[in-house]
Amino acid sequence: DQQVKQNSPSLSVQEGRISILNCDYTNSMFDYFLWYKKYPAEGPTFLISISSIKDKNEDGRFTVFLNKSAKHLSLHIVPSQPGDSAVYFCAASLNTGKLIFGQGTTLQVKP
Amino acid sequence: NAGVTQTPKFQVLKTGQSMTLQCAQDMNHNSMYWYRQDPGMGLRLIYYSASEGTTDKGEVPNGYNVSRLNKREFSLRLESAAPSQTSVYFCASSGPPGQGFRGEQYFGPGTRLTVT
């Protein structure tokens, strides 16, 4: 039973346009939702998170939106840059500190 | 400040061999984690340690053991490796919930393990 799902394995966008990555979850007890970025042969790096009591968090070009009624979150990258090409994982945190990850979405930003 | 370090970076084992993956963090974090990453599966938690002296099973613990040697170090042992354990293994750590905590964990660079 996958509690966190990323249904799009890949996404391709043009440089300068918006990238929107999506994630769905099933457990209402999650207290934080996070996005990680991963380059090949490196460990995931934390990008941005949102508390379950908020609906939006912004950090520079990255904005995460949380829709609790739909159990859906999304990451918006504006404007997209070629260096943003990576695998993006969404994750959800239980109050124990454990993270549950989605399957990942590979983003390609074309120059 | 190296963050989270893992050794080795690469390893090839034959079925039935044993090995220990090492992990250390220098951020004074209480909690440490071991994950495996397989294609199309995301990262799955193998074991975690909420504090020194405690360990607990995650989603996929079978075939693995762990030791929280001290606050800095958390090792993962494969007693009798199987081809199904071919994967990339990541160690992570996190600080305690509190002011400024955003739920994040910090990851090492990974160990790529192949079992033939």
C-alpha cells in the first residue's frame, strides 16, 4: 500500500517555463511534506518543505502547495533552469521523524 | 563539516557473503536512518535509530541488521547477501523536532552494492 505516490515518472519542460511536479498521499496523520532533489551518483538533498497546517511555502524559485482536502501537493519551479534537471522525490513525515517517499519524477529542463 | 559520510562507495559481493556498510554524521543529530533505493520504488526505509542505543525496523528490514555504535555512527550489516539486495543504500540523519525543524533529513552520498 503506497502511502505517497508520484504518478508521473518523467516531465520535460523548456528553460524559462514553469515545472509542476505532483504528489498524492493517503495518510492524514503526516505532519510535514518535503521535496528532495537527487542528481545521479549523489544522495538526495533537501529542497523545501511545508507543514501540514499550511497551504503554501515559497523559497526563491520553488513553491510548494498543499491541498489537504485532495491529499495532494505540488512543487512549482519558476523559471525552470537546465541545472534543475534531476530526480525529484516527494516525502511525507510522520511525527516519529520517519519519512515515506514517493517513487520519484525525473525532470528534464531543455535549453 | 562533512555532513553524512558513507563507506564504501561501491561493493560487489557474491551470494552468501557478508559485509557492513558504515555511516557517520558530524551534525550532532539524534536520529539516523538506512534506506535502499531501487528503480521505480523511491527510497524505502530499512532501519532507523531515534537516539543512541535504540534501533527499530522500517519498511524492508528482512536480511539486515544495524548497530548504533554511538551518536555519530550507524552501521548496516548484511549477514548473507542475496541478489535481491542489489541496490543503492543511503544513510541519513536528522535533528530533533523543535524550532526551525522542517522535517528534513540529511543524506550521505550512497553505497552502490551489487550481489552476484
